[in-house]
Amino acid sequence: MNDDDRVFKALSDPTRRFLLDRLFERDGRTLTELESELEMTRFGVMKHLRILEQAGLVVTRRQGREKLHFLNPVPIRLIHDRWIDKYRERRVSALAELKHELEEGSA
Amino acid sequence: MTTEADTLVSTQVYRVYIKATPQAIWDAITKPEWTERYGYGGRAELDPRPGGTYRGLTSEAMRAVGSPDVAVDGEVIEVDPPHRLVMTWRMVMDEEMAAEGFTRLTYEIGEIEGGVTKLTVIHDLEGAPKLALLLSGGMEDLGAGGGWSWVLSDLKTLLETGAALVPQDGLNQG
């Protein structure tokens, strides 16, 4: 699995998207805080957070005795910049070609 | 009273894995001939020792539309090339952001592993909500660039392919 696969897989689950949304609202949360917002066992939430961490979407840092979870938007930005933009460019160039062909045709 | 929770909310953490050596990433962050090739495209002036000054200059494209010469100023707090750089960081281009004062920026560059180096940016933005919005990409629609995610995505592309994603005149600085 490459980096993009891990991001799409992580985003494919509603609980994980919910966790990212909570971190978007307020970043730097503990497992206990995140767990309190979900009807799920601590173990279940940990499992989801681990998948998010492996995809690079969550970064953890220790502060004193606590482990804090931060939303890392860079992997999504990378997909946007390198993958989605690619299709947008192709569409633009396809339109440019179509215009060129139509103009050639009418000449 | 500032609670611990307030401090946490104001910290932004960004991480990217780049196929490059720690030294290459260090140079890309600290050397003007590199900083002008990605992100906001301004040259950096950094005196890499504790107490040394940092200035992030505006790009030519930004100055062409009336920006001042200096975008960011600060002071080096900790320096350990090519792995760790901590400095104060204040956006001076915008009056309101300048008034928010100095923030604290940390770059952590890991060891190379399997050809890849981990770069983590930790920006403590306590007391700087407007700057925090800019750096989180919240002002991109206003032509203010996409903040740290955008800069780091561009840096990765530059170091891995030798070319920036965004042509430097493509940044619409108003």
C-alpha cells in the first residue's frame, strides 16, 4: 500500500472522519477526550487513531504525561496538489484541444 | 487566565515525509536560494546561532503589487543543523498580525530511513488567531496562499522532482 492508499483507506471510514472533524474543531486532544465523544470502546478508538496515524493524518506528541493528537492536513493537501490538480489540468488541456480542433475545422 | 487547554488549541502540527536527506531539507528551509523556489517564494535571511536574526523577505511578485520588503521577522532560539531549528516568528506584512506579536516555530528533521526523511513543523500560535487562520490555509480564497500544508506540499515536490507546484507569479498577493 502506498501513501495515498493509506490516506484513502483511512478516510473511507465514518468514525475516522468523525475523529478528524473533532480535531479540526479543536486540535491537540487526548485519547480520553476523543473517546468521550464516541459510543465506542477505548480500544476501538485507539485502533481508529492508529490507522489515522499510519496514514499521516494524525500526529501525536507527548506533553508531560499526556499524549496529544493533532490533525495533520498535509497528506490531504498532497493528494489535492498532485492528484486532483492533475485531472483539472488534463481537463483544461482537453478543452484547449477541442477548441483548437473546432477552430481548425471551421477554417 | 491561560489554561493548558488554551495553549494546546493554538498549536498547529504539520508533518511530511520527503525523499531527501536531512541536510537537503535543512538547506531548503534556511538558505535563500532554496526558500525562493517554493511556497510563498521569498528569500530567507537566517543567522543560524542562538540570538541570531531571522527575516523572511517578500518575493518579487509580492513587492510588485506593493508589499513591503520584509514579510516575517524573528530570532533564533535553538539551532542544531540539520535536525532542529527553533525560532520566534512574527508576520509583519499585515498590521493586525504584526500586533499579535511573536509566535514560536519549531522545525524537527528526523534521520533518513529508507531514503525518506520526516519533517515536522510545530507552530505555537498562542495569542495569534489571525496568523493561525492564515497558516492553516483559511485565507487561501483571499489570495493569501494555503499556509503550512501548501508550503510543505510544495517543498516536498521541489525536493523530489526539482520543480515547484506553483509558478511563483501564480500567487495572487493582494
